Amino acid sequence: MSAGDRAPDAPCHRPDGRPVRLFDVQLGTHWTACGFDTTPPALGPAVRDHARRAYSPRPGELVLVRPDGHVATRSTDPCDLATYLDGVLANRVDGQRSTAQHGPDRER
């Protein structure tokens, strides 16, 4: 599984230990970071064997899932995920500024 692929569903647990489906955690307009053998696990749900088989992660890997439910990036370095988000969110803010300045239907 690589960037752009649909993130698979799997049973997992919230940080407080309650069971939840991974798709339920990913619902909404937020980004989700899934950690595999990471410390601390607070970056995302503690993913169990089902997800491990679906994601085939390396030890300590983090998988960032976009709000549309597709994989954004994967890395064992949390800084890579932060850099990715910084780039995406900066482009989004710049795009909104550009649209506000020029209007949605005007030439730029």
C-alpha cells in the first residue's frame, strides 16, 4: 500500500482501550496518523493484527491518512509527516488567500 491508495479498514483500539473500527476513527474532515509499534501510541489508534496485515508496515512506521480516507504518506520518521502536512496546509491557506484576492472565477 502506498500514497494515494484507499486506506483499509480494521478493528483497533482507542488510546483509552475502547474498541473501534479504523474507518470510524477516520470519519470527518481531519487527518489520521496510524502508528505501528510506536511510542507513545497517542499519535493514532493502536492498530491490531488486521491492520498490520493490510498496511504491511515496517517497525515504528507511521501512516498518515487524508480526510478523504486515502493514504497521504508513510514514514518511520514523524518529522516526515509534519513536513508533509506543513506543505499541504500551507498550499491550502495560500490557495484560499489567492481565491479571496482574485475571486473564484477570475483569471490569475
